[in-house]
Amino acid sequence: MSSPVISILIPFKNTSHYIRECIESIRNQNYTDWEAIFINDHSNDSSQDIVRSYSEYDTRIRLFPNEGSGIINALRTAYLFSSGDYITRMDSDDIMMTDRLLHMLNDLKAYGKRHLSVGMVKYFREDGVSDGYARYEKWINGLTKTGKNYSEIYKECVIPSPCWMLHRDDFDLCGGFKPNIYPEDYDLTFRFYKAGFKCIPCNKVLLHWRDYSNRTSRTHEHYAQNYFLDIKVRYFLELDYDSTRPLTVWGAGTKGKTIAKLLLKNNIPFFWICDNPKKITKKIYEQKLLSFEYLKELHNPQSIVTVANEDAQSEIKDYFKKRQMISMQDYFFFC
């Protein structure tokens, strides 16, 4: 009986400085039954030539042009040409650990379908990783260790986009790369959550995640904050909002205002809580800002928290804990 094939989907555009390292990390895997589908998204550097040179002597490496434009169309094209039993993603500027594919495959064999294998990640950058990315790495790895990635899904993308794997049938079940929604990795993560796929705990670093100033996720408008907030609100209303309970929004900063606008656009009533004395009782978007004390008048509310300050978040969590309120049921941190 032959081993299952893993399809690795790899869109690329102008990553000639890094793509050779990416390919070598795939070829050095201790699991060898894989196919790497590289999709050239209209590169104008030598990255396509580098991939082609590898494909000429390693038939597992396949190269195709993007049938459209942009990363979503590139991923769709890659999936169209794939044939593996299991599907995973890879960014052309990152590096796999040698046991990544085997570790993920063994996880999925052990746990079965409707499970998602994820791995811890390690950021790296030539001039050093910023404090913000170091905190993100610690946060996302902490979730991955326990498999509780969805517990903070409304904060940030809780599944590292180049470090997941699942069975092909499950990938099709949740819609694959069909939706034309950015950020595509965050939307896919919400669809994993919606489908009820359980994350398998992992305490190993399986991917080195490269950061640099002109990486797409840093520069393209599709990864701007407003796109993330739109996805958060849309999936919250679909999956976790209880219209029989009063809804509160905590915080009137930039994120709070954006979320308020999105709720109003969807005709969702809410109470707007603010701790700034200068703003309390004033109206924004014809919505009155209320003091923290007003919460006592609400019976069994749900809360969206947009307060970013870590000390303030700790105080808010203590408030919920004292009232025996449950995360992802009674309250949701959106930052």
C-alpha cells in the first residue's frame, strides 16, 4: 500500500532571494511522498527560473503560471493542479523544519478527519525580529501548544497560514480557496472554526517564518486593519452573536468606532461602553457613549471588547471572571 501524498501549495511573486531556501527545506523533509505545486504570480525577477531549474530534476516539484492575479487566484490554481490526500500551504520565503510534513501527517492519521494539524512557528529576520512580532509568536505558539487556537480567534489570525495541514475532503468541506475574501488566511481560519475542525495540540516548532519590510502581509492593502475587523464582525454575527441578549461594545478608540459602524451597518443594536470621562454621554454615529456603571442595568449581556491596553484587558477579564462569564460565549476580545 502506497503512502499518502501531501500536496504543498506555494504561490510566489518576486522572492528570488529566498525561494531556493524554501525549496531545499521541502526537499530535505524526512517524509518524501509529497508534491510541491509552485504558482508564479507574475514575477519579474529570477524566482520562476529557480523553481524551473529544480523541477527539471525533481518531478515532485511542479511549476505553473497563475491563472488569474493575486494570492487567492494563485492558491486556487495550485489546488486545481494538486492531487494529494492531504493539503498544506507554504510561503516561498519561509523554511520548513525537516520533520514538519511527517509530524503533521502522523497527527492527522492519529486523530482522523475533521481535525487540523498546526505547528509552532519561529519568526526570523536579518536585522532582528521586532517586539510586536515576538509577542505575536509567543501568543500564537501558546495557543498551538494546547490546541486552543479558536479561543482567541477574534483577536488575530490564530492559525499560522503557512503551517497547517488537513485531509483533502475536509479542505473541500469548508470551501477551500473558493471565497474571494481578504485576508484569505484569516477567512479560511474562521471557516475551519465554523466547520468545527479541532486543532491538534503541538509543542514543536515546525516552520521558520521569515519577516521583512516588503513582505505582502506588511504592504498590501488587503491586509490592512479594516479588512480584519470586517471579517471579525461578519463571522461574529454569523457564529457567536445571540440576538436575544443585549450586546455591548467596550472602547471608543479607532477599532471600537470601526466595529460600531459595522454593527450599525448591519442594523445590530448595541450599548457602547467607554471609560473616558470626556466621551461619556456624548454621541458618536448618533450612538450615546455610556459609563461602565451602566452595565449593572443590563441582564446577561454579550460583550465585544476593543480595548488594547494590556492592563485594562486584565481588569476587564477580572470583571468577567467575578461574574462567572465565559470567554467565546459571554465576551469576545477583538484586539
